[in-house]
Amino acid sequence: MKITLFALGSQGDVQPYLALGAGLKQAGHTVAIASHENFEAAARGAGLAFWPMHGNTQALMAGTEMQALLRRGNFLALQRYTAAAAQEAAGHWAAQGLAAAQGADLIVTGLGGQSAAQAAAEKLRLPLVEAPVVPLTPTRAFPAPLLPAGVARLGGAANLASYALARQALALGMRGGTQTLRRALALPDQPRPTPGLPPAPLLYGVSPSVVPRPSDWPAHAHLTGAWFLPQGPWTPPADLEAFLAAGPAPVSIGFGSMGLRDPADTTALVLDALAQTGQRAVLLSGWGGLAAGDLPDHVFAASPLPHSWLFPRVSAVVHHGGAGTTAAGLRAGVPSVITPFFGDQPFWGERVRALGAGPAPIPQRRLTARRLADALRQTQTPALRERAADLGRRIRTEDGVAEAIRLIEGYAQTLGHR
């Protein structure tokens, strides 16, 4: 079967689909991924054919205007900015998405890229499987992850209602780009299901150990488990190995593709917190760029490293709360300190706290050396460490990629594909 995956966004948004694509290829399918131009090397490294989609998310995140918006932490303003960038790219995405889907038997899409995937599937009359890495099916169990975490305190009815608000906010934010894209393909403004196709499963690349399946979800919604790339041959830098061997397990601190309000100030804050706790640390630069500069001997500055290699070797993980990084930290079985910026990150921070695998999240705008030091001390308490270790053991028994493939192949059989 020929499958095209659509995945747009940051590195954390795209990497799970590289893992899913690699698993589908290993299962005997022909797989291509349509993603931003800056992910071509990663896609080809995973053995996948690549279709470029206009835009470079790393450059977008590093832009002056985006950095200013991140410092303010206004989610609506951020959404307007990214929606304008998406609208500018939408005309390109229409043609590029259609080219990527030509000849495919099935399209699989994440939340990023959904509009382009949906339009291509509709234009070519192809089946489409939606596969986000954040749970968006309405439920009374928890609020829509894209809304403020405080909604959960209002109860089940408010949780259920929050999904309509989240859908409306997403639709309004992306309306211009979606309309531009669909009109370029001569499609009506509102998506329409392709006649004659059976209903597709809805796949969430989320661990049921992290988000228990709500009892009020429909049968077609599945929590497959998270999608991790297998750790291939990789040799760590010799100086990093020497640092790890020279003392107690350090903490890992990095904020992924998030732009920091001020890299130098944030690095100084982190160093202050470490001085208060007496801990060692590995600072991961990421796209946001924690400043390396002149660091003390108990702190090692590193370029981005494979989480699957690093996280089991540290005593705690401090990060922004992206879905992929959260999943990797929990799978490693070490406590997490989440400092969310926006979007679904507060949701994951709250899940970590509720599971007892880390302290309460610290929003980036409220991050101080004292608060970070207090959180780091909490990660060393025996009860919290045991809960994190137990959760990690359970997650490591799951095979999210295999379960997703099973469901995709089962759906393909109803379509007459094998």
C-alpha cells in the first residue's frame, strides 16, 4: 500500500510521524512524508520519501516578531501570527500537497498539515486517517488541551463544552489559509466527506498510561501509545560521556523549538537554580538557544541530543511540555519539570503533575530561579521518583507504532487494500 503522511510544525510536531512512517515502511508499505523543507534530511534519515511543503519552521520561530510574541506569551496573538504565515503559504501547500498525495492509496495526517491533507484527499477522492498526537475528541474527563488548564476545575460539563470553543478558535485562526488552499484546488470552503468510503479510525499517538481512555469517547477513537523513533547507531561526544561519568546523574534542561524570552537571562536563571540545589546539568540548546557562554564545571552545554539516549541517563528532565518531549521524558522513567509556553503544553504539564511524575508546571512567564530550584528539589523525593519510574516501565511495554499500523492496515482491508 502507498501511504502519504502529512506533518507540519516544529520538530516535536513532525518527529512522531517520522517514527510512524518508518514503522509503516518496515511493515512493507511504500511511505512518503510531506513536511516543511527543513525536515528533508530527517525524513530521508528515517528512510522515507520526502515531499517539501513551503516554509521553514525553524526560521519562523527564530524571527524577531515571533520572539517578541513568545516573550509576551499571548496565545491568541501567536495564533494570529502563525495563521498569517500559513495563509501566505497556503497557495504553495495546495499544489505541493496534491503532488505528494498523487498515486497514494491512503493519506495519514497530523494536526499540522490537516487542511492540506484533507483538501488533497477530497480532490483525489482518497481515504484519510487523522492521527494527532494530542487528544481532541470531546469528553467530560478533561478539557480541550488547547485551552487554559484551569478549565478542568469547572467540572465535566465545562470540559465537554471546551472542545467546541477550541474547535472554533482553531477554525477561526486558520480560516483564511484553509479557504485559500481549498479555493486553489477548486473545492468548496467547507470540507465534505468523500462518498462511498467507510468511516476511518481516529488515531491518537498518545500513551493510555498517560491519558486514560475516556469512557465517553466513541469507538472509532483510539489511544495507540506514543510514536517513538527507534534509537539507531549513535555515538555521543566523548566529552559528554566523560561529564556524565564524572559525578551524579545531572538534570537535562532544554526548551526544544521554543524561542526564549532572553536566552542569556534564562541561562542565568537556570544556573542560579542549579547553584541553589547543588545539581549538575546538561543544557540543550534547541532552536530557542540556551546560551552556552562561560559555564561552570558542573554544567555541560550540548547541541540537541537524541532524547531516547539522554533522558534515561539523567535524574530529571526540565522542558517546555511539547507532546513528543513529554512522552520521551515519561518513557525514560525520570521526573519531569514542565515550563509551558502555550498551546497543548499546559495540558501535558498538568498531566505530569496529576500522574505524580513531576511537580506542578511552571508557566514560562512565571519561571524564576527560586521556583525552578523548588521544582528540582521535588524531583529528588523518593515517592515522586518511584511513581515516575513505575510510569516509565508501563510506557515501555507499549508499542504505539505497531498499534497504529494494526489499525491503519485494518481500515485498509475494508477499502480493499493490503
